Amino acid sequence: MEQQDAKEHPPEHRITTAELGPFCFARCSCGWRGPARRARSLARTEGRKHAVG
């Protein structure tokens, strides 16, 4: 059985948002977590930027 190199097949980035009190943050299936923001739209934008770049 052939092993696949992680660099050839990077993990898929699935971004979600979560709320903690008055704050919202973006998180990714790869383990990344953005800073807490009061604006949901800003948290979503940061999550999209992480997934693309």
C-alpha cells in the first residue's frame, strides 16, 4: 500500500464560526482558530482568508 505525502494532498479546510459570550471566532478543521471578534462578519472574513491562503 502506497503512503500519500501530506504535502501532495493538504487537508481540506472547513471553516465554521463559534460564539463565546458576546464574541465570535472562526475555526478550521485543521486546528486553526482566529481571534475573538464582536462582528460575526469579520470572523467569517478571517476564516475565508485562512482557507484560501
